[in-house]
Amino acid sequence: MKLLEDRIRQDGTVLPGNVLKVDNFLNHQVDPQLMDQLGAEFARRFADAGITKILTVESSGIAPAVMTGLHLQVPVIFARKHKSLTLTDHLYTAKVFSYTKQVNNDISIDRRFLNPDDRVLIIDDFLANGQAVQGLLDIARTAQIEVAGVGVVIEKRFQKGHKMVIDAGIQLEALASIAAFENNTVTFAED
Ligand code: 5GP
């Protein structure tokens, strides 16, 4: 999506560890108009997928997920991160290793919000090694619900997550695909 690529070129900073900082429109300050356009684009790409709900992880997935939910007219559930979980009977949980914080988080979703007849779309801000998406896939499997697709605002295609989602046979839509970071600049994938 050219609009997003232009914004990344303009405002993105490449940090050590293959981390792209985009905190003036996505990860800290949020640009609502841009989020609306991203949500519209996800909704267009998954229009025929029969989505009933959107799943994401707090906090940076919430803005694009909510905008997608608005355009698809379906509810949005964000998995919550907990430091320690004690009473978990009413929760679906999964372990996620955080790429940027390098710590393990338990993520959880209240069982009341997922039903066996749901068909969900997973939305997140970044796809790196695929840990966050895998955590949501684990929850979907436990809840016995179908995952119709994964939409990420930015994928770093050279990391493991892209192949993991494709190999799982799930439709993957990335609005910007980064092929490499070279000399602290971003190279986008051609397709
Ligand atoms: P994964 O679980 O796919 O390894 O990493 C995805 C998660 O880590 C995203 O939810 C995002 O919060 C964070 N993340 C991964 N790579 C980047 C990056 O390059 N920049 C930023 N800002 N966050 C990232």
C-alpha cells in the first residue's frame, strides 16, 4: 500500500535488532486517518472471507484492528497481557515471546467472547517471528474456531513469521512488506 510505504519512508527509523520505529503514527502517537485507511484496506481484502470477529493483542494492534472492525462491521477482541495468571478457568491463554521487549507474556481472552461458530481475522501491527500471531492461533485452536486470515500492517518478510503463516495455509495480507533493512533504510518487497 503506497500510502503506508511513503509514511514509513518519511517517519520510520531503523533501530538495532531489525526493529522499525514508527511511533509517531502507529506505536505511540496514532494517526486516526491513516488507521481508517488501513482498516478500509484490510476490510476490502477480507470482504469475502466471512469474518465474524477480529482478534488482536494489546496494545499496538488495537488501533488498526478497531478500524478494520468498523469497516467490516464486526466486534474486535484484544488479547490482554498478564504478568502472572492465577484464576484462568474462564480464560483462553497462550504464551507469547515479545520481539521488542524480549520477555514472555501470557496473553488471554475471556471465553465468553469466542464461540465455535466464529470465523476470525487476526490483525496486528507487525509480523516479525510470528510469536504474537502464533499465540492467537493457539487460542483459536483451543476455542475450536476457524481463522480466516491474518492481516498485519507491516511485515518484515525476512523474518520467520511470514513463512509460518503461509505454511499454515492461512491467507496473509501485509499492507507494507519489508524485504530488508540496508544501511538503516527500508527496502520494500516488490510484490
Ligand atoms: P512477532 O511476534 O511476530 O515476532 O513480533 C510481532 C510483535 O512484536 C508485534 O506485535 C510488535 O508489537 C512487535 N514488533 C516486532 N517487530 C517490530 C518492529 O520492527 N517494530 C516495532 N515497533 N514493533 C515490532
